[in-house]
Amino acid sequence: MNEGMLDGIRVLDLTMWAFCPSAARVLAEWGADVIHIENPNAPDPMRIFSGGSLEPNGAAWMFKHYNRGKRSLALNLASDEGREMLYELVRKSDVFITSFLPKTRIKLGFDVEDLKKINPKLIYAKGTGAGPLGPENLRGGYDAASWWSRGSLSSAAMAVTRTDTPPGMVGHGDGMSGAVFAGGICAALLKRERTGEVAVVDSSLMGTAAWFNAPAIIGAQLAPGAGILGSYVDRSVSQWSGTWYKTSDTRFIYMSYLGDHQDEFEDLARLIEREELITDPRFDSTANRMANSQELMAILDRVFTTKSLADWKTILLPSKGVWAPVQNAAEMTDDPMAIANGMIRKPANEPGTPVVVMPPVMFNEDAGPGKPAPDFGQHTDEILTELVGLDAARIKELRAGRIVA
């Protein structure tokens, strides 16, 4: 079982939207006590995004995705009382994550030096659009702008698909960047544990985009023709062992028989009932198949168009080589490997949440608990009583003054 790799670690999550909240959600799934802090008078915009509300279980589905497993505290940091409560929480926490820019951090008293004075052992983590340094370090950032556009991924997608306008998938960069950010925070926690040294952690959407698109970025600096990654490659120059094949129902199988190993090819030939290919002099060795790749690809094109994708999934299941159905997002929910490994789950008793997608790391072959996201201010009383030491009467006064909710 996943017994909580970060049990005993408390994380203050003063973030909004998706990138930084997704990092905190990963830490929550790994066992940390994550407290998502929102303004009583202006909640996280993602909570009410696209029809969401502050009603119980009313948060937008995307908010729920990025905030599962957390506790919710509604706290007004523009007030002296609110800041003092934050500082008390800082004294009892290990990590502070924020997506706010320096101007707001300084104005509301939760910049790096403010909190380091209160808790010198605090790991302070900042998520930004394009990094903490440079001429535009005070500019905000979002997935579509900082990851897809400035991070070169939209342009790379245009090149490889031969489209004329920049594509993008909202949230695509947020989730991947959040997972990377969470890893950096864990590295800082390990350094503190081993040496006592405390680091400030920075991660950005643009920086993560550069890391993910590194093959294309490096390839762009090579001699013309040398850096094909990130460029359109016509199928006529592909190898049979690394390309797609269309099925009878106009779906696709992708073959990744990298290395073109003889035993894998022979196994494939038997599975598709074309054993004569094994002894065909054009295809009887790796070298010959490479030399005659287009001829072999043409034969396989005809073979794969004889059956549906569902048929081929059954036929190729015992294959020695690597292949995959080209699935759509809806089909992922029923993928047997996604189900077996807990990647995608259908939760019980969560109206409005059809499926739960988990972070892509397992501990002891367990992807984590996948607990629900909190309602707005759901744990305010609990947190203020447990960690700040306030009684019910004082919390009632603070709520009446809109300091908490």
C-alpha cells in the first residue's frame, strides 16, 4: 500500500488556478497535510470556473482535479488578524507554495524573507510563468501563454501536424509542470532532512515546457536536416517499425518496434497470420527490413485495414513488441492498464465527478488514496482550532468580520 511518503509534512498552499495547485495536489496524494488557503471574499477563481459555485460539492470539476486530498481554509490576508493566523500556521509547517507575484507577496506580508523570519526551516516554493529572474520576472503566466506559446510547444505542434494556427490544450502544461514542481519540493525537503540546509524552490511553466520540448529545441540548433524532432516527418521516409497503421474502422494502431528485433518481428508475423514474411528475403533480417521498409509498410497497411481496432487489440495483446491503440480521451477510462494501476478511477459518492485522474507515480504499486477536493472553507474551524489554538467563540467573531469563512 501507499502509506504516505510525506506523512508528517505540512504544506501551506496559497495558490490559484492550476499550475501550483496541481503541485500541491501531488504532495497531498503522497501523504502531506496540504492546506489550500483562499480569500473569504475572493475564492480561488478555478473553484467557480465554468459554472462552479461555493455550494457544497459545487466547485468546478477542474478545481476538484487540482485540489483533491487537501484541506480548505478561507482566510483574509489583507487583515492584521488574518496575517497573524497565517504566521502561526507557518510556524507549524514545512512547505509554503505560492503562485502570487512579488508585488502581492510583499504587500500582504508573505514574501520569502517575511516567512523565513518566522520559520527558518520553511521550504518556500514559488511557481511562475517564466521564472523568477530576467526582464519580465514580474509578469504573470498561464498555461496557454507561458507553456504552449512561449515555451515553443504550440509552434512545434504546428510543425509536426502541418497546421496553420497555434494549437493548445488548456491545462496540459499545468499538470505536467505541477508534477515537476512537486519533485523539486521533495528534493528540498530531503536536503533539509540530511543537511539542515533550507532552499527556496522555483519552477515555471516556461521552464518545464523547455524541458519537455528539449529534443526539438536542441534539434533546432543542429545542421539542417539533423534535428528532425519537432519537425514534420512524412510517412514515406518512416521505418515500418515506428509508424501508424489504419484499421478497417478508420482507427489507428501505432507500432513502436524500436530496434526491429528479429524475434519480435517473427512473433508479429505469426500473430497477423503472415508467416511467409519471416522467410521473405526482403524481410528476413533487421538490415533487409530497413532497406525494404516501404515495401513492408505497404504490406502491413493492407493487413491492418482488414480488421477493426477492437479486433487488432485482441490479436496483438500477446505481442512481444511494443504497440498501442491510438485512443481518445474517453477510451482512457476503460483502458485495462489504467484501471489496474489506479491511473484513472470512477469515484463513489462524488456527484459531478465522473472520473479521478491520479498523479503518475506509485509507491509500493499504489497510486494513492485519491480523496475528494474540499468545499470552500470546509476545514476552517478545524484548522484554526487544531493549529492556531482558537476557540469556537473567537472563530465566530472572525467569521462575522469576514476575516475567515
